[in-house]
Amino acid sequence: MFVIGERLNGMFLDVRKGIQTKDKSIIHKVALDQVKAGANALDINVGPASDKPLETMVWLIETVQEVTNITLSIDTPKFDVMKAGLQACTKNPILMNSTKGEEAKLDKYMPLAKEYNASIIGLCINEKGIPKDVNSRVETAALIAAKAMEHGVEMDRVYIDPIVMPANVAQEQSKIVLESMSQFRLLSDPPPHIVVGLSNLGQGARERELLTRTWIVMGVFNGLDAAIMDAADKEMMDAFITAELLMSKAIYSDSYIKAYQASHNHVQ
Amino acid sequence: MESVVEKWTTKVNTITLGATKQMGGTREKTVTVGGSSTLPYLNFEGAWPNPPAIAIEMWDREPDGWPEPLADAYADVWKDPAKWAKRAVEYGAEMLCVTLKGTHPDFGNRSPDEAAGVVKDVLKAVGVPLIIWGSGDFNKDNDVMPRVSEAAKGENCLLGTAVEKNYKTLTASCLADGHKIIGESPLDINIAKQVNILISEMGFKLEDIVIFPATGALGYGMEYSYSIMERGRTAGLSGDRMLAQPVICTVGQESWRVKEARGSEKDFPTWGDLKKRGPLWEATCAATLMQAGGEIVVMRHPDAVKSFKSLLREFTA
């Protein structure tokens, strides 16, 4: 699992405080805690409160690059912020998070991914919104994959996000998303990666943690290989490590959790 | 035509054995193995920087039951470890594997001090790096190996073996005296991984471990060692740090146990000259396990060493 640590988000109070007071040590600590917990990448999101998203994104990226060399996921829906983020990310590998699966957007974002040698997340959202059935989800994913190829972005750099919906209001969507995922893998050889953000799933639900933990296990069976999550959520980490083991993605040993941690540690 | 190239993500660890004067030891040279970024000799896919190293096996006591071709090579020296060591180096050993068979309760029950004496004699007699292998009796090894480890302190030897049920004493000794360690598992990939985790949990560097997956000779379980070595290696090249260690194979010991290598011409008249057949069996086993990713090959017969070496030269030419 390519774990994209979600904690560097202005939505969290400590990060917001770090941004407001320009206190690098707060940002460094949050970043390093995620890396220590096993993150393979760090999602960088200025949060809803920022009034200068572009400057804040650049400052966050520069700050995080001071303490780690892992992949930075530039999380913004704004094209100019994305571009500024790409220019600021001079040391670390980049994941662009994200573009919608709309033709016009893809024609703008894919060339950027190519130019900056970046990986890119394509959301299963088209002009009509979030598709509600398997076929239109796969269709949107196919467009993302086709546009990547057209613009010369290797499939190994493409991450498709099928968009997970809250279980308490869109219960039937979970099954549809999981079924779509297993078809994403047939789009190309090698197939694109599949990434999800699971914070949506348990929104407002009482068993939030259990829902997401169960979902990620089912996701692994259907080809999920990346997730935007809190790397410090040990139960969630252990759940997918175990699921991947049972899918023979790692060789069993009694201490397989420790073996995973030792093999996926990016602490410098 | 486009060639199909596998993209591995990680490399096998590189390990250097032996310590020269500058490094705090007394060895004339060191031996480096590992470091490959692909399976053996797939040069179009990645690098395979260090060819396998050949160690020759010797004992701390006179062996019993070694067949005639081996007796021809060593019988005049095998009562004297220092002389045996020199002979093995003459035969082309890049390292020596000193097996402390004589310390086993059933094979002489020699004391830890006697074993340490043998190791010191060998260190004095030759300048190649040493592998030091215990008798396999847990209790006795836990008495003998710390003493031996101390006697060879600073020489950067490879000590074995640590197993799932008995690894703490040897790991502690290797840590204290600056040696590398062999983690042994009984033809079981899951246990091979577990042993490495256990050793590393004691603060031992993963880069200082060599995997001994147990060796099977041609005709006697070789397919098991081969597939386990291959599976471990592909996992190691795919990012599993617990299986990214170089591998040691006890080719001589296993080959000379099988009847095809040791059976007399009288008993098997159609099998041909034993003096050729035995070494050929051993060299064939070595050549096969090298292709599964074996980095340190422990051998016995000088002719087998010679033909395996010439094969390596052809491969690397």
C-alpha cells in the first residue's frame, strides 16, 4: 500500500496554527510523525481557512522538503496553486492531487504531470458529477488512462480515485465502487494504481473507524494499492498489511507487521 | 524486438567479510558479495557487481567417513587445522569455513577453549576471511561460540548459525565482537524471514546478516532450495528488506552425502570413475545454486572448486 499521510492539512488545528504563525517546527513535527509511522508520501493541503492558498502551499512544500525526501502530494483543486506547488517541489518526487476525469481538465493537467515528471491522481468525477453506476465509473477511469497515454504519462504514475461515498447516506455505492475498481485493473497493462481517501466513508457514522478499516481490507482484494490516510492510525495500517499478506503481496513470517514496517520505512 | 525487462525496486545487500590491518584485523584481503539489482547474470536488467565467493570447508578435527576423493585431497593434513587451512587456500579458497564439528557432544565434545585455539591457529596460518560454523548442538554452541567469537574479535568473520529457537547468544556475541551472522532456516521461507526479524530486533543490522536457507544436493531436494532461494530473492528485490540478504550454500557438505557422489565403482560399476564423478556432482550443485542467487558457496573438493571457478570466469567474461 502506498500510504499518503493525510495529516498535513490546514483543516487540522496544529497545522493551521503552524501556517498562521509560520512556525516551521510544528510542520516538521507533523511531517516526521507521519514518516515515522510509515507514510510513503505526504499529502499537502492548505485547508479551507487559508486566504493565501498559493503562498501557503509554496511555504508548506518548502518547509516539508527541509526534513524529508519522500513524495509530496500537492492537494488542491486550483490550477494556479498546483502549478506553484510543482515549481516549489524541487527536491522530492511529486504526486499531483488531483484532476477530475473531464476531458478539458485532463488536457490541462496531464501535460503538467509530464513536464514535471509527476504522478497524478485522476478522480472519477466527470462533467455530470460523480458517476452512480459501475459502467460510467469505469468509463471515466478509462478516459483518465487514455489521456495519460495520449500525453505520455506512464501508467505507473497514474492513480485513479473511484470516489468513496459516505456509508450512511449512499450505502449501495460501496459495492459499486469496489466492483468498478476490479475493472480498473483491466484498463491497461501495467494497470493504473487505485487510490482512495477514506475519510468520506465514515462521515457522521458512529462506527467510523470500523467502517474504514473494513473497507480498506475489501479494497485490497479489489486492487487498491494506495490510500490517503493517517499513517499513525495503527489499526488501519495493520488491517491493510494483513489483507495484503493474505493476498500474497508479502511473504509470511510470524512478525509480518514488523517486517512490513522495516521494509517501508522512510525515516532518514 | 523489445526485450521484456523486470523492474526491481531494491538491491540485495552488499556484505564485506574479513578485516585487514587497516580495518583492525589481520586478514590479507577481504571478500565482498551481494549488491545485485537483479537475478544472477541478467545483465540486461540490472547489475550483478560481485560474483559468488568460494569458501572451502575444513573441520577442527579429523573427519570420519569422507569418501576417497576427499581423503586424497586432505587426509595428510586433516589432523592439523593450520595445515588443512593452508592446503585449502592453495586449492583456491577465497574464504575458509571452519566447522567446529569436534565440539559436538557426540563427535569429541571439545571444549570452548580448544575450539578458540583452533580458530586462532587458522587465523595465524592463512590470510583469508573466515566463516566459523558451530556444531549445531544448541547448548554446546552457546558455550563455544561466544568464546570463539571473542578469539576472532576484530577479524570481521561470518559466524553461524542463528536459528529461530536459538539466536540470542550468537547475535549478542557477533554484536560485541564485530562479526557478521548467518541466519538459518530449514528450507522454509517464512522462517528465514522470521529469523532475520528476530536477529534485527536485537539491534543487529539487517545488512550484516547472511541467509542460510539449508541446501539440498542435486537429486536430494535441490529443487526445494532452488525455489526457496529464488522466491526469497525476488521478494528481496521487490522491497522486502527482511529477505534482501546474500545467501550461503553448503554445497560440499550436501553433495558428498549423496550416493551418486560417493558410491564406489565396485557398488555402481556403470556410474564411472568416482574421482571424477564426485567432484562433478559437487560442481554441478554449485553451478545450479549460483543461478538461484547463491553468493557464498562452501565447497570441498579442489577439482570441483576449479571447474566452478572456470564456469564463473566464463559467465563474467
